[in-house]
Amino acid sequence: MLKFSIKTHRKDAIYSKPHLFLLNKGMNSGKPQKEPFTNSFVILFENESDFDLINLTAFALWKTKFWHPFLCGSVIPFLRLKDIRKEFETKVNQEIKDHQEHLKNMETLKLLEQSEKRFLENLNLINDLRRVILYRYCNR
């Protein structure tokens, strides 16, 4: 069983255990990141392996806009801590039941991320070459 706790992040708080921050305000609410946001919740883990398993779940929930139905507020939408705790724990328990599929999906996503990184690097190189050719053309 994975052990984690979700709390509201306080400015200048230092966490000794592995942790993950979730944005709690705006249309990107639920976005996971290793660095703290100004308005965020923090998920504290008992060990690093728990972090690896839950990080993908948090990313998937954010990317699929899972948190949008839970947003409150008319001007600046925000997530409530009780909603995050309840729904996040439910989804993590679901992932534990499908552990083998979860591991397979995690590997596939890592490969896709590497491919995307290579693609972006190639695109940047193409843009640099285009700029060099145009610069040489204009400076004759």
C-alpha cells in the first residue's frame, strides 16, 4: 500500500521526504511539478518508489483535465483540498489494482517523452539552419 499525505504548501516550507507539488488555482489546477507553485498542494511520500508511481498518475489526471469538474470559484477557479484528497486517493488505489498495466504505460510514456525531446531538438536545428542560410543570403 502506498503511503502519502496531501497538505497545503506553505511558503518557505522545506520537505525532507520525497514530494510533489500540485497547482491549486487557475485553469491548470492539478498540474504536478517538482518545484513549488505559489498556490499549491504538496504530496509527501514515504519513499522514492512511491513518488515514481504516483507522479505519473498526477500527470495523467492533469493532462486529461480530470480536475476541471472540481474547480470552484467564478473569477479564479481553484481546487479544494478535500476534493484533491478524496479523488486522488481513489485514482491511486485504482492504479495499484492495475499495477502491471500501469508499469507498461509508464515505460511507453517515457519512450514518447524521449521521442518528443529528440523531435524538438531536430526542429530547433532546422530553424537554426534556416536562420543561418537566410542570414548569409541577406548579408551578401
